[in-house]
Amino acid sequence: MPSSLRPFFEATGVAVIGASANPRKLSHGILKNLIEYGYKGGIYPVNPGSEDILGQKCYPDVAAVPNPVDLAVIILPAPATPEALEACGKRGIKAVVIISGGFKETGSGGQELEAQCLKIAADHQMRLIGPNCVGLVNLHNGLNTTFINGLPDVGGIGFLSQSGAVCGGVGDLVQGKKVGFSHFLSLGNEADVTETDIIEYLGDDPNTNVIAAYVEQIRDGRRFLEVAREVSRKKPIVLLKAGRTSAGARAVSSHTGSLAGSYSAYQAAFKQAGVIEVNTVAELFDVSMCLDFQPLPTGKRAVILTNAGGPAALTSDSLSAHGIILEDLEAETREVLRQHLNPAAQVGNPVDMLGGAEPADYAMAVKQLISDKNVDIVIPILVPQSLVNPAGVAQAIVDASQGSTRPVLTCIMGDISVNEARLVLQGNRMPMFVH
């Protein structure tokens, strides 16, 4: 684990340079998040115009900040940032997050400012995240240097993003859904710390089971290959690449000042490094959640358990397209299902219990299917109807799956009526998907 990155995630004290008492300022939100999410280290707002902000004593400059302090967050206009960074170096701070925009993403003038900041950091042996970023969160210790409103649950997904907007949007997307994260961070322009550095760090982090990444460019392809190949042997890396088309590449360049590069080259690199590439934000977190929550299958044989034929047909098509096989069930399994299900139920594969299937039917069937030697993956499907409570079916699936070494991936078709079922399943580390 790169020790130079540790203060970003395990800081003993944080100076917020440019902290504001104005609730409409981003720096106010950062200070508020540091206070409210349980961070136990020192919190030091720096603003010569205030005596205290949100009950925290305010300091006129970073030189006046007491020990311990090993991380600074700068939220100042871009032209004022080099001077603040120099002051951090003289204070002995070794890790700095620059939230401010106005650097290379704005053109040559901003590029010169960014280069100046990078030189100051090198002179003082500091590490930088940003500029032009949202900040970062360690959900396991409450260190939150972002201005994002609300956070996801604590868990095992380490998420990094080269887009602050994607980072903030994802935070809102996953809140309240029992999808757990270890880290949540935005890298911005990557003047210093890159996606590869963070993947290397999270690869050794004991609280991270899966690394999820939104990436627009990789500047050092050789190092990425080396690090990703090594890390993917220990834990999965799931990656969403933007800028795959010429239009996407132009969009990437316009907001970060970076060049996206040849997508075919990226695809080859991801394959060589063992990276799992996905196509949408929804896929990024569906896949990451599965890998965090469930054991890996030992083979490619799946069984579908359903109360409706149409969704089972769609699932069968999707499985086949991805090389997953619907194997025949063992004769003993089919016989037990016949004895307990509706006489008109189909006990092949898919197992169609028909529309009247109740929680007890799902519980019985899941128990039988996870013990079938011809099954590597169990996929229960429910289409909600008026006589069956989706949350009750979810709990039945949870109870029946206890101790299973096979992954159980539940699909409940719908929206309004399935929220409680999602909380039941994902609160018990069982992923739920919607058609």
C-alpha cells in the first residue's frame, strides 16, 4: 500500500483552507460533512475573516493550525491556490486535495497554474488529489472531504471517478439501497495522484473487496497494466470507460482537458490486466455489488426460478448470450419440486411455479436448487401481484439461502412495489435486480 497516500484516507487532522460560514458555499458543505459523518481527527477551518465556523475554531492561516494535521483541503479561487499550497508545504502537510476548478480544463492559462502547483508539491514532497474534483470519503472512519449531500452505506466497494459529477450522481443513486462502499472519491484533473495510484492503494486496503472505477483517460498505460494485473489477482476491478467514440472523446476533453485515446487500445489493456469492463453506470454497480455480496460461481450452469414465463424467457436469452447454460436439474430435485408445487408448475429449467407462487414456495424451491449438483447459480424471479408481498418473498429467499456456497441473484420486476424487497435482500448481502 503506497504510504504517501495514507493521509488522504487515514488523516489525523484536516485543515479546510477557504472554509466559509456561508451555507451556500461548497467549503461550508465540506466542513459540515467532516463534522457530521463521525470523523474523529482534528478539524481546522482556515479563514482569516472568521473566529469560528460551525462551532469549530477558525485559524487565520495554515501556519497557525495546531498538530496533528496531515491533510489539507483547498477551496480557493485557482489563482490563489499556489500560494496556499506553498504554505501547506512549509507547514509540513504531505497530502492536499484541491477542490477548486480553473486549471488545465480551462486552457493554457489554467494549465500553467496546474503545473505551478505540481512543482510546489514536488518541492515539498506533497501528494495532490485534484484539482477540479469533488474530494474523497473513507466510509469506515467518517473522513469526508466532499460537499456531496448524503452518503451510501458502509461496505466493501471502493469507488473512484475521474468525473466529480458522476461521483456525486452515483452517491445519490445508491443512497438508501443497502449498497455498501469502503471509499468514494473523485480525482479531477489528476495533476499528481492518478486512477492507477488509487487502484494500487485499494488493492491493499482490507476494507475493500471490489474496486469500481469510472475512467476517462489513463496516462501511463504500462504502469496501469502492471498494477491492475497484480491487483485483479487479489480482488475484482470493475471499470466503466467514457470517451469510447469520437463524440465521447471530445466531451471528455471539454470538461477535464484530457485526451481519451484509442478505445481499442484501452479494451486490449483491460483484457490483459483482468479488468471487468461494463457499459453503463447501472452495470458498474450491479456487477460490483454482486462481487461484493456473493461467492463466485464454480461453473456456468444456472437455474431460473420464476412465477412468470415472460421474464424467464428474457433472462434465458440474456444468459445464453453471455455463455451461461441452463442445465437439466437432477431427477431427485424435479421430483421434490413436483411434490410441493402447484400440479401445473413446470419443473424443468426454468422452474415456473406460476403466478400464485407464495413465499413458502420460493423458500422450498431455493433450498432444493442450491443443493442440486447441476446448479452453479440460482436466479429467483418475481413479478409482483396483488396476493403476494414482494418483501415476504425476499425474506423467504434470504432464509432459504443461508449458508449457500452458490450465488443467488434475485430479479424482481417492477419499481414502486419492490423497494422494501430490495432493502430486505441487499440488507442481507443478496443483490436484487429489476428487469
